[in-house]
Amino acid sequence: AQTGNLPERHRYKGSPSTMSKITLHEKLSVVKSAVEGLKRKLEILLLEKYAQQIPPVQPLDLDQETSVCSLPLETAAASPEPVTASQFSQWADDVTFDLTRVYERLAVTAQNRKVMVSSYATDYGPSHNRFCISQVMCSQSFSTGCHYWEVITKDSNGWAVGVAHGMIGKRDKLGRTGHSWCIEWLGPKQQLSAWHRDQEIVLHKDKPLKVGVLLELQKKTVSFYSITDKEMLLHTFEINTSVPLYPAFWLYNLERNGSLTISDTSRGKACSESENFG
């Protein structure tokens, strides 16, 4: 249908009844334009579909505090999405992605709780803090206390989950400087590693489908857990810093539609509180 927009001299040669040959270049240009348009429409439809599948976020009760943070490792409820409280649920925080600190080719949906690799740049507006690589940080930061959040990682084959100073550079990859700590999964290598100061520790563990992050600032540690029907410790870093820390994430930018989703841990927290009162 788009060949009708070609100049008249390209469509006819000599008499009006004689059709000239359209060059291969012109044909490929028409096909390429049509395919790019279809890709864009499909991507938008997919993002809208995924956003509808994420349940609405319930507000957390942030007023309740506790003076004891560390507990022995116990078995959690046997469910992929446990309703029974995790041992860390009482410290659960509601964290969301910061639209001023997300790479332009990462699409944020589902009330700023899901981030997906996109084929196209997203118009987030100008920001001098925006990453120039495939990373995103959360809006919330922590400088005291004990904090916990969970991230669904099963929908990506290349990712990193960690914490970082707000001063991390726009081109600094997570775990490669002294300002960030993370665990990272690389699908092509089938390898899980811990990173800090550009130093890698290979963990020799399977890919976690969900990662729990426990930030214990009074102990100056951050721990990463694999969350399934139990909580398995993957790695713990010592973090000697007094600067506020932000949840931070990296996604492999060649994996189209690969995504990370922040879990709604408020369900587990509600269960934990009801069990304590019971």
C-alpha cells in the first residue's frame, strides 16, 4: 500500500500503461518502514498487557519499628508467591523505580514496579541524573534501620540487583565501583556472581527466580537471598558507609522484553503482624 506514495517518475516510465521496475532498495525501505511500525505497536500492546496483570499496590504500615533486626534463617511458607510471612517481612519496604534515574531504553510500568527492556527510547523528560547505560534506581533511600524488598528475576536472563550511593555515575555499572554492591546473573555464562569495586566473586549457585535484599544498616551489611519455598542466603557484603543507599538494578539491554518486577511484600508483612497479635 505504501508504494502509492512513491514519486510518479518511479512508478511509470514512458507511456502510462508501462510500469517501471521499483528498485530493490525502494522495496526494502517500504518493508522496513512497515515492520518497524508493527514492532512499535506490538511493544506498546505488550507493555499495556503486562501492566494490567500486576495487582494494585497496597500501602504499607511504616510506623511500626523494631529494635532487633537479625533473626536465624528459617523456612518460609511453601508457595512461589507466599502469603504466609517471610522471616524478613516485618522490615519490608515499599520501593518503586525512579523515572528520573532510569535509562531511556528501559520502560517502567505497573505503578513504577516493573522495568522492561525496550527497543525504543522512552520520553521520560530531561534529567541530569539519568543513566546512560541499562540501569535504574529506586526513589527511596535508606541511611538507618533495617530494610527488606524482593525482586522477581525469572523474566530476565541477564540482570543485577543491588544497592548504590546516590552519587553513582551515570555510566558506572552496578558493582564496578566502590559506591555499589550487587549480585548479577549472566545467562550466556549461566553464572551467578557478587560484585563490588569491580571485584567478582563467583557464587556457584543456580539462577534465583526471586531475590530478597536485606539491608541491615546498624550491622553495616547487605544480604541477598534466593526466595522460593525457602530463603537461601546467596551472599553478604559488609558496607562501611554512612551515605544513604538506594535499591539499584541493571538489565541486559540486548534481551528484548526482559524484565524485573518489585514484589508487593506488604502481603507478607500484614500476615506477620496478624500472627504476632494472634
